[in-house]
Amino acid sequence: MAGSPTVSQSAGLRAWLLSSEPGSRWQARLGRAYLGWRSFSRNPLAVLGLGIVILLIFVALFADFIAPYSPIVGGDLRTQRLLPPSETYWLGTDDQARDILSRIIYGSRITLFVIVLVSIIATPIGLLVGTLSGYLGGWVDTVLMRITDIFLAFPRLVLALAFVAALGPGIENAVIAIAITSWPPYARIARAETLMIRNSDFIAAVKLQGASTPRIIFGHVVPLCLSSVIVRVTLDMAGIILTAAGLGFLGLGAQPPSPEWGAMVATGRNYLIDQWWVAAMPGIAIFVVSLGFNLLGDGLRDVLDPKAAK
Amino acid sequence: MLDIQNLNVVFGTGRLRVEAVKNVSFTVKQGEAYGLVGESGSGKSTVLRAICGLAPITSGRVIVDGKEVTTPRTKDFYRTAQMVFQDPYASLHPRHTVDRTLSEPLAIHGVKDAEARILQALKEVGLGPSFRFRYPHQLSGGQRQRIAIARALILRPKVLLLDEPTSALDASVQAEILNLLDDLRRQLGLTYILVSHDLAVVAHLCERLLVMRHGEAVEETPSDALRSGLATNEYTQSLIQASQGFTRNSSSAAA
């Protein structure tokens, strides 16, 4: 592809990464990561998904530099209201004469905030409950799984509505409500994996070395459950984004004038026939990001969870 | 070194009650290799698992290195007795490098010079330092079993419990592992308890052996008797005969 020195250099790097006799912990780890990346990048849709997610992160980080206009303060209400997409306003303007592109760009921050917060809250809870319940068994298992069942029985959106009604509308409360309802599936997955792992010889071996129960759970069981939980979390991201947007649409998530995508669709509803872009543009953004996470999750599953692969 | 008195192991209750081991007693002297032989389901592995705490001791006494074992086992016990499992494909953590696998017992027991101990353990089992950062999937079955042996030996135990250590391996690799175990026993003065259904393996490695059937001890015999085919018990005789493979008897040859 490139000049010959680059080729030989990259070949050398590849050989180093794929070495069957790694010289250090880091080389072994990087080699493993490289192998994972190689099978991941063989799937073009997964790479597309990763690209979308990276783009989302990039846009959210650099919104101040990318966005051409302010997301909150609109232009002249007499002349710049509800303009169709043009060279000055790439995605048109809304009823407050605000540039929709800028609002979508800033809105990516809210979306990312929701995703990160939900996964930071829900993943550890699910993983901990699942591995503890699976590994310890007995009454711990019974109690934890019944609690999980209770949370699983809550309809997500209705609980979120109740939560927001009790604590007041706002994106933070919406996040808490979503997180509370999304950990039970992770606990179930982690428990199922743990049940398979806990009777294996390598766990018996580390038990016979005198390892304590926390050491076995966190050092030996959790790392093996982690990959399938991560896959599930990534696949759930789309649902989380949609729930957050749905709450925004109902006016219970982010409050105006904050540029939340669901709330933007809600405003666009009034102009759906004549000024379609007001609702369609944030709708497309929600669609693309959800699709990106789904594709990424599918690709990750093929890499991390060889059992589920075709 | 090891004294088992009237060991009983019972799993389950009521209709599901299974008496896996019934009244088994034997003693093993320091530096001796003792074999437990029997067909599948004879309870030989369960005896081993009961000694190290993976199976419950329903009644009877297990005395290791002069001390009766407690449930749960103490850290001291794990420093005295270690186990090597049957299937090296299942007994190594798939996401841990050799280095991590070997350093885990050192970390648990707070051993200081981990670096040197790991390299020495690798050397003892005939693997070079180049194997240190490999993952199990980068190793062959025989190499994995060597790592499992290194892991068992890294805490310098006095007793090694071997649960069919070669039955998952190819015939040529089996011999290598058996020779390695034999050498290690002599070098480190270890006491072995070897469980196997393969009489040849037991006869090769052990001085004495116990034949088990349906959870009961049938006969204790020196392995010389096995080699010369002079066993007193009928069941032992039939095991020896079975191990010699299929022989066409004269009547069927005539037909």
C-alpha cells in the first residue's frame, strides 16, 4: 500500500504483536487485543458502527468548535424562523430560529451523557449481583434473583415516568430511572455465565490454592462474564437512547431550551407537514446513533463471544 | 504423611442419596507414590477431592502431615497439599497468561520473590522462560499439563494429588508427563497420590496401590504384583485382564 519501509515496519510490528513467545505482560495483552481487532475489522458493518460511535464522541467533545451557531440563542424570529436546509443553515432552522445542525451537535453531549451514565451505573450493579448470586448460590442466589425479578417486572418507561414525576423532570432523574430498570438483564447474563464457570477445573484449582471468595469472583469469574455483559450493554445502548429520547419527547427528560434530540422531535411535531426538517433531522440523528451502537454490539459479540458467532 | 481412616463421602439426601465412598482407609508414607485404581464411578476421584476439600467428608478422618484437616481447609493445608487435574484444557484460566496463573498462588500466600519463583517453576517442568507470557490457547496439551504441574508445585507442597494427570493427553505426551512426575518426585521428595483407571500408568509410577470398586476398597497391593500379574483378588485379576486388551478366546476363533 504505502512505501516499502512502512510495509516492512508494519510487518515487523505485526510479527511482534502475533509473537507466540511474548516477552512481557504488555506484549501478550496487546497481541490479544490485536487479534480481537483483526477479527472485528473483518466485519465492515461493525467498523461502520464503531465509526459512528467514535464520531458521536468526537462531535460531543468538540461541539464548541464544530457548531456554527449557538444551540440556545436563535436568530431573527421574523426572517430566520423555520427556514429549510440551505447553505447558511445546513439542516434548516426551527421555530425559535435556531440552527438545527448546531442543536444536534450540542445534543450529542446529552445523548453521550445519558449513555455513559447509564452504563456506569447499570453494568457494575448487574455484574456484581449476577456473579455473586451465581457463585455463592443458596439463599443469596434466591434473594438476589427475586430482587432482580422484581426490577425486571417494572415497565421501563412507566417507572421512568413515575420517577421523573416524583423527583421532577430533568435529564439526571431520567438517567437514574433508566439505569434502575436496565441492570436486571445484565445480572441474569452474568449469573448464567457464572453458573457455567464456577464448576470448572480452573476455579477449583484456584480454590485449592487458598484463594478467598472475593478474589475468585473478581479475579477469575468477573473477567469471563465481562465480555458477554459488555456486548449486551452495547446492544442495549440503542434502547437507552430511544428511552431517553422518548422521555424528552414527553417533556420529562431534558428541559427546554436544552437541545435534547427527543425534545427537538417533540417541537417539530407541530410543523411536521410543512417544515418536515424540524422533526426529521434530530430523528435521523437518533436513528443513526442507535444503529451505530447496534452494529458495534453485533461486531463485538462476534469477537468477544465466540459461542454466539455463526 | 497421609492417613485416611474410614472415609465416607455421601452426596445428596433422601432418594438422591449417593454413597460415593464407603469406609475407605489407607496410609501413605513420606516420599511414597500411592495409586488409586478402579473403573469409572468407583469413587477414586472422590477420595482425592474429599482430601483436598472439593468433596465433603461425611465421616472418617483425613490426616495430612500429622494434622487432621479442617473444613474449610486452612491456608497451611493448601501449602502442604496441591492437586493436578485431569484435563489441562479445563484447568487453566483461558484469559490468564502462564505468568498470571503461576503468580496467583504466590500472591495469595504472600510469597516475596515471585519473579524468581515463576522462572524456577517453569524450569522445573521443562519449559523455558519463553513460555511465561503465553495464553493457554498458545500451548499444546502436554505444555498445559506442565503448567498445571508447575502451578501445583510453586507453593512447594509435600503432597501432590494427581487426578488422572495423563488421561487427556496423547500416548507419547503421556510418557513425557509421567517421567517428569517421576523425576520431580525424586528431586523434591514429594508424596504422590495418583488416581487412574490405567493400570500401566499406576504400575509405572506407584509403589503401592488400592483397587476400588463401587466406592469400596477391594484390595491393597504392591504394584509389583500388578506387573507380574499376581493379584490375589478376583476383581483385580479381571482389571489386569481388561488392561491387556481384547483377546480372542479359543472357542470363538474356532467358530
